[in-house]
Amino acid sequence: MTKLQMPKIDRKVFARKDTIVKDLKKIVNPEYVLDHKDELRPFETDGLSAYKQKPMIVIFPENTDEVSKILSYCNSEKIKVVPRGAGTGLSGGALPLADCVLLCLGKFNKILEIDYKNRCVVSQPGVTNLSITQAVQDKNFYYAPDPSSQIACSIGGNVAENSGGVHSLKYGTTTNNLLGVEAVFMDGTISRLGGKTLDSEGYDLLGLITGSEGLLCVITEVTVKILKKPEEIKAALIGFPTIEDGGKCVTEIISSGIIPAGMEMMDKELIRATDNFVKAGYPRDAESMLIVELDGTESDVTELMERVKKISQKNKATSIKISKNDKERLKFWEGRKAAFPACGDLAPDYYCMDGTIPRGKLAEVLKEIQSLSKKYNLPVANAFHAGDGNLHPLIMYDSNDKKALAKTEKFGEEILKYCVKVGGVLTGEHGVGIEKRELMCEMFNNNDIQQQIKIKKALDVSSLLNPGKVYPILRKCAEEGRVHIHGGKTKFPDIPRY
Amino acid sequence: MEEKLNSPTFQDTDLIYPESEKEVSDLIKKFYKSNIPIEIIGLGSKRNIGKPLQCAKTLSLFKLNGIIEYLPEELYIKVKAGTRMSEIEDILEKNKQQLAFEPIDFGYLFLGKSNYGSAAGQIACNISGPRRFKVGSARDHVLGFRAVNGRGEIIKSGGTVVKNVTGYDLSKLICSSYGTLAALTEITFKVLPAAEESKTLVIHNLSIDNAPEYLDKAISSSVDVSGAVFLPIHPICNDCEMSVEKTFKLNDLKNLGSLTALRIEGTKKSVNERMESLKLFLNVDEKNTSALDTFQSKILWKKIKNLELFSATKNNIFRIVIPPSECTKLIYELPNKFKYFVDWGGALIWMEACELSEGKFNSIRKKVLKHNGYISMIKYSDYLPYVEDVFTINNARFNISQDIKKSFDPKRILNPGKMYTGI
């Protein structure tokens, strides 16, 4: 495990632990304040399980008023607070600090209102992403952002991370589907930002806090837009003789004016690994493969699918399979969704990266990753949300070999730097957290980072809310940036990751 | 040519035109040191929105002009902040692409003719056209920006890709900040393919009692409408020009009277099929409906988005955003002599008010707030040339906004007071 520098432990706070526990038990039901080391263990990590740290205290408030009182108390007593939703995040955003109160939103688990008239759902933040769709699907509505962990991740966590999913090219990420929140700031101020209106006036505070990784406020209520389900959804499975041909096809589909609901790409290694894993009928001889999903009215989907077929043929597609029914379409996806666990069969450990690049650079970046793979003598498999240029290279290694780990780290760092070099960004959907904190200087200069830190200080004067995340602590600015998985076991082995 | 005539011809004696980002930065650093408040404008087409400013200097982004990079296949265009919207839309149109949020040309409202303004102005105001309910507003179409903050520092945020969670999303904050946080120097817009066909189903002579129901039904269907507007001819206001019939004179409109318009966009075959489904679904009578083809449909929606219904009015214009379920209820509660139209399927009301007083405006605001919406004064009149609260805000949000303002512009030298007193 890479050694990680975190904010200095406040010994004075730690020494007052018993008093703090006593005080917090006056704010919430005493049963919901945990401080015994055995009780704290389940909370010592999130989805980035390479890093572990037990918090000082865990607390489960039950309503907004309690959250406000806890924050106000911690603010005046100068106690650090780390908010936590479902703890499924992959960048260590909910990693506790030794001297922190870990504020868990697990008791905020109710959907408060389904409002079809205004096409929105009002929910508490601890409700899972998928539950929102489940609550409205009988009326043929759904909530669009669908992160791979949607069965477990919380909607409040989605707001904190601005979660995406495979359909974000067409339907946007959380920020484009969020209408309002109730938020509590570090000084205890409760404020509603947005609501059921499409726009909100004044500074777009809702936009600012979405994706702020729990550094600016704690979300206690969420209002999201729901959409009518499209009449028809079809997917095509297309094999290509080279990575370049697949990449060119992606660019041409977009250039022709088609915006697919989802467009995923996999390389040879992953095609075979996943097909072994779930027998999805993938073209095993192809060097790269695309899943193109189109949705809309029946005639739209039929017409556009025909165009996708022609563009694919022009780009030397070796096989094209179009889903005949929903069962087959879901089977296509099953393979893609098994990409991460399939890698667990190829090597004892893998690191998952998460950069975004311009679509046109897809082939170039994949070639660079392949040449880096040779340079470091480590195999790599590639899964891409090709439609929006979000790539997830999986570097395979054996953590028992200490040298391999160091090489893997260097490899991952070079991939992310290359993403930035070709005009991309460090993270498309996993967040910065502690994981890519020191790489921020690859994308931003001092002025950019200082402006962001000034915003943080404007809303949290003493920097007590989730400190040590997102912004660099080390000077060298380039060490970490990976999800570490050992023996195919993630912190949440049952949650799909893709 | 028309645009050229409308380029800055302000009377300001102290108008400065920096030619580069560095120059903007040097100037703001100088003003920061000497505590001189400055007004930031793009091309000035929306300069009258917000509270009037009294600044010693005005900094225009007029000369920061030009397209930096346009990659149609990457779905983005990067422009200098002062680039004309017309230039951007022209180049996108040549590539069959568009800014999907339908930016508004406020020239018709303020001057009675086109004066589209700059990219920076569109972003600073974040006011979007009819397609907003389907595709999002201007803020959803900004991928990144560069700007100079109130300390004269050049800052940037975002990038050129859609999926990006690296650091705070400052693009959102810059949108609708009316130049009070930073002077924009560069903007990257997300662009999308323009639809091949656009058709409009017009239902004639509905009233506010039933039109919003049709809008709601259409939006909640799978037909995928991209425009849903109600243009009433009642109540008749003697001091407003009742101009629905005059403004929307189109060959294929069968009847006079109010218009309830629903737009469908996409490929030709699909648009035709969806038009038929929509008619069936809404169960509307052929006699009371008209169908507009792409040519006429585009004219109709351009006139709607550019507020031509209120062309060069002398009266006050305000904008009300509310949950769609509240639309009819609210209109019943408002003074019944105001001219208005409903957009975004009932989530937006544009209103022209004659003989408005500040007291009356504030009483309307109270009603709007009661329905969980907000109201903004967009255009003043001779008889109400100023209101204290142009935009709506509450105490908690005001305090947070003030802190945010300080983090960008600690000495409050950029457009001070443009949005709120004290910000």
C-alpha cells in the first residue's frame, strides 16, 4: 500500500474524545454514536480499499436538524468531519481521518415524494441510485445517470461525486439531472439550493456543490429529474480488425450526427476475458469491439441503426450483431459489465484508471498504453466509455512482487499524464479524492487551485469538512492515481464495476 | 452589417478594449490595487439586465474575438469571450450542429431588431430558449472556461470533454454570475447535431385553463417533444401590443387566436410518425390544429425564443420560473391585465407588465415564491426604471453568495451590485 500523507492529527481534539462522544450523544440518539474500535472497523475504508483509517467517532444523524447541530458543534470545537453516503466511491473521498467524526447518511433512506406532474423525485440522500428508477418504473419513468455501482451507491454520494454512467453522452451526468438539494454547511447553515424549477437564480450554488466531493457541504435532501423511458432500445455488437478502425468508427458515428445512448469499447484482452467469464457471444477474433446502444422511437432507432451499420462496414467491421430483443441486448451488456471481475481471473491484482480524453485520440492513447505496457512489462486490458472518451485501463500485476507494484504505480501515472497531454482530464467519473490529489497540478496551475481552495475556505473557514481530499498536500504532485484491487476482491465484491 | 452597427457605441468616456487575456489581467490587477470598480461587458446587448452600475471604468470584451478551435467530431467549440453569437451559430450551422440550449437574441426585446451579443454575455446571463426543458440550459453546455478574477489572476476550470469531475465545476458558477465573479476570456461550448427535421403541431384557441394540460401531456409522453409553448391572446391589455397574430403570421396556420405549439425534431420519417402519434395521443380535432413543416416551424420557434412577441416594448418585462404544476394557479393569482406567454411546458412564464410599480412587482414576487418559483426583472420601463431587487434570493443563499463573491473578487471591483446590493 502506498503511504499517504493526510492532514496532521489534532491531538487536542483526540484527547477530548470522551467529552465529544458525550456531547454528540446529546444531539442524536445515543445508540447512533459509535466510538469503540470494533464498531469503527467497518467504516475504515470506502471503495478504494487500499487505504484504511479508522475514524475517531461514527455518527448516524436521523434528520437535517441533527446534521446541522453536529456540524455547528464540530465547527465551534474545531473537529474534522468526513461525510459518507454508501461508501462505494473509488477515489477515497470517504476515507476517514484518525481525528474525525464520520458523518454517515445511512439513516436518510426514504424517498420523500414522487411528483409526476413536475417530473421529479424528492429523496433523502442515503437512498440508492437504482431505487429511484425502481420507484417510478411502473409509470415508465427512470432516472438517467446510471453509475455501475447503482445497486449500492447512494444518490447523495452521486451528487458529491457528480456520478456518470454509460449513458452520460446523451443524458448527462448527475449535475445535468439534478434540480435541487437541501444542504447543510459547516457552520450549521441549512439552505435549499434549487427545487422543482428547471433553473435557479443567482449564483449556481447547486452546480458548484455537485461534484465537490463532500468538501463544501453535507447533502440532506435531493430532487432529481425523471425521464420517460424511450419507446425502443437496441444495441449493436461490432468487431474490428484493429484498434484504429474501432476508434475511427466511434468518431465517424458522432460526426454523422448520431448521439448514441451508450457507446462502449473493449480491446482484445478484455473481449476474450469477459467472453470467457459470461459467454456473451463476443467476437473473439476482433482486436477491438464496440457496443453501440441507440434509443428513441422505433423508427428513429431502426433508421439510425442502419446508419451505424454502414459506418461500421466502411470502417472494416469484421462482425456486426444487432440485438433482436431486450434479452439479447442485456446479454451484450452483461459481458461489458463483467469486465472488471473478468480481470480478476487474469491476474492476482489490477489497478483501474479513470481518465477522459477527446474521442479522436482514442486510438492514439490506446497505442500509447500498449507501448507503455511493453515498457513496464505489465499486461493491460482496456474498457472505454468511448462515447464520452472516458477510459478505464486495467493494469494487471501481482502485489506479492514488490517491484511489480512500484512499476504499476509508475505505469498508471504515465497513462493519466498522457490523458492530460492529449487534451483530456484526470478523472471522468471516479473523482479526485485522495487518489489523484497529487496529480491535480498536471491539469491546473497554482492560480486555478488557489481559486478553488479560496471557495472552500469561503464556505468552510477552518477547513474542517473532509480535509485532505481533492487538493494536493505533497509538493511533488505525482504519485498516486489508481484503484487497487487484490485477488479480484474489491471492498464491495457484489457491486458491478464498469 | 446589422451586427456591426450594433457593436459598442456606448457613451462611456472610460471604455477600455483590452486585446488579449494578458491585457485583461494587467488592467484588473491595476484596478484591484487602486480599488477602482469596473463594469465588465461583452458586446453590451444585455447590459440593461440587472441593476444599473455606476463604475469609473468599463471593460469591454469586444476585441477578444474569434473562434479558437472548433472540432465538430469532438462536439465542442472553443471561442474567445467576446466572439459574436451570430458568428458561432453560423459556423455550427455549416456543420449541421448547434448550441442546443437555444441562446436568446435579446436585441428584439430591447431594440426591436437583432443584437445577439457575445458568447460571454450568453454565459453570464444563463437564460436559455424553448428547448431547455429537454436538453438543459446554457450552464449545461459549457465544458470549460478561462477568465480573470477580481485580483487580476488568470484562472481556468473544466476542459473540452463532457465527462470531467476534476476539481470543482466552476463553469456552473460562472454561468449566471453576470460578470460579478470574473471577466471571461475564453469559453468552450458543448455542441450537438442539429435535427434534420423540425415539425410543429399547433392547437388553436386553447385557454390558460386547458393549454398547460396539453403541454404537460405532450412532454410526459414518449413522443419526445422539444418545444412546448402556449401563446394566449387573452387577457387583452390596452397598454400592451396584443401581437400574437401579427408576430406569428405563418401560411400554414389555419386559424387566428391563441396558439399552443408542440415541436418535434429528428429524422424525417421519425418526425412524421411522431406527429401522428402526438395527434392521436392528445386526441385533437384536425379542424383546430395546424401542422407546420420544417421551414415554418423554424421561423415560429426562432420568434418565440427571441421574444419577438414583446419586440421593442416600452413596458416592463419579467421572467418567472416555476414548477410546471403551478403555472395555471399562479397565472390566476396575478393581475389579469398582463400580457404573457408560457414556455418550457409550463415551467417558464414571460410577462409584460404595464403601469407596474415596485410595490406591485414585490407583491407578484411574493406570489411566485409561494408557488416555489422565482422572478427576475429583465427589462425596465420609463415608469419603473429601477427596482431594488431585480433577482430573487433569500438570506442564507445571500450570505453564501457573498462569501463566494469575496473568494473571486475580494474588493468587489467587478460589476459591484449588478445582481444584489452587497455582491
